[in-house]
Amino acid sequence: MTTNTGPHQKTFRFSIEADGAIGTLEGALAIVRRLGLELRSLRTTGGLAGLEVTMRLASAEEDALVLCRQRLHNVIGILPIRETPALVAVDSASRPRRLA
């Protein structure tokens, strides 16, 4: 039996309505803090409808990340949350070799 000792990661993308965007973002970050998640990156950009947010999170337990998404979904002002697929690390041994 193998166990995964590395942290689980998820990247959430969502929009925040323009009215009260900063307060809503503070609420989203409070959810992350209360769940004890590691905030790996946070990117915000202004859009026509409000604020576009990309948040990459990590946790030792995947259940905490699922719970975070559920809680974010319940925040007023956060529009549908999309999950970006995780990037797969490529092992250097599996890369094709370049011929000189």
C-alpha cells in the first residue's frame, strides 16, 4: 500500500461581482485561513463584471480543499468556481532525447 505524503493542490478560478469586491475577497481569504490551507499563489485582475481571481491552494488533506470549494461557493458575490487541472511534473528520464 502506498500513501501520498506530499501536499494536495488545487487551483480555483472565479469571478467576484464588482459591488464589494474587496470585502468578498477578504471573506474568501478568511475561509482559506480558517481551514489552515497554504495559499501558494493569488492573482487578481480587473474584468468588466468585477474581479477575476486565481487562487492556488495546498493542504495535507484533500478533504480540506473540497470543503474550501464548498464554502467559497456559498459566499455571496462569488460567481461559479472553476477548477484548473493540476500540472503534471515531467521526469527528465522520460523526456525524449535530442540528437546532435
